[in-house]
Amino acid sequence: MTILHLPNGNYEQHSLISPMKLVEFAALNNEPSATIIIPSLGLNDQLWKKDDENMPMMNVNGAFLFYKGKKPKWLSKDDLKGLRWVDRNTERTPLALNEKNGKIKALLPIEDPIIKIRSKVNKSGVPKFNMNIKVHATVTQLNSKVSNKVLQNEAEKEIKKEIRTTFSKGISKQFDVFHLEEELFRNNYKSWKTITKKNKFQLTLKSLGTIKVKVTVTDREEIE
């Protein structure tokens, strides 16, 4: 079986873009505030070798974004790295911290992030969204002598960077990649109704306010 037939097994270990069943797509397609993100597959012949020959394998290479009948847009897997920190379906995802020369300093698998998003609408009816994210990480690879505190600080900076980069990529395509409109719809319906009654819901780079990230490194004994 390939990732096409059994996507959940891969997602459980390398959560990035959540797989979706057709029935779920159909249900969300009727929601007034939902942006739908569907992973796309490509062939990569650099992942597996057999008898010294590269073997093409399917892998997730990005996603198509759908919203209220608009023409779907595509973003690459790298563009969507920040999605995993804001997706409540994320189960386990690896975070690589790199040296300035690009070599891996440390590899931290992270599981089950706790995500809180709060919306605030000003007097002009413009919403802003603040995020608070907490994660626990283990260290499975460490190529430099650094303390847990340093790893935590660098991981927090990297997660914030990935979130803002992905948000910016979504804005460039005029799509709400973090489902912020849905957050407003579910938790502040009155404001959502007022905003969408006047005009369409529209995000800018300023719509994403503060991002607080707390990383706790819980285990590194096996590689010390």
C-alpha cells in the first residue's frame, strides 16, 4: 500500500498537511467560513534505492487550497511548514535546527502541540489574531554541545518563523491557511457576521498579531 491508499500512517509520524476524506471535503465545502486544504502528491526518486538504483516513491509535495468557489491555489510543502504548528490534528512532526552552514545541529520530534488562537476586533471592525502554542520535544539527534535552554530558544524562534512564513505565503495567494476566519466564526460570530456583511473577509500581514511559543525539551538522555 502507498501513501495514496493509507495516508494516515505517514501523517502520524510526519505530520505536515492533514489528509482528508471525500465526505469531510463535501461537508466543509458548504461551510461559510472554511478554507479547505487538500494535500497533493508527487513522485520523488531521491527517497529510496533498490540495487543502487533510485526508486520513485509518492510523497506529499504541497497542497491545494479551496475557498468559496474561488479558483484553487497550490502551495509547496516548504511553503506550508508552519501549518503543522497551528493544526490541531498534528500528532508528531520533526523539527530540524540547523547551523549557519546548513548542517543539522539537532533534530527534535515534537508531538501533540497545544494551540490557542484568540481574536480581537477593533472599533473599525478589523480583526487581529494572537497565537499561544505549547509543545513538548525530544532530542533524537544532536551534533553540537548545547544546553536544553539553547535548544528551546532556537526551536521557539524557528516555529515562530515557520508560522509567519506560511501565513505570508497564504496571504500572497489570498488564502486563509490557518483557518482564522473559521476561528472568528466559531468564537466571535457577531463580529464575523458584521465583517462579512459589509464585505468579504480579508486578511493582511498585520492580521497575525503576537505569536507566543513555549517549547519544553523532555528527553535527551540516550544521546548524551
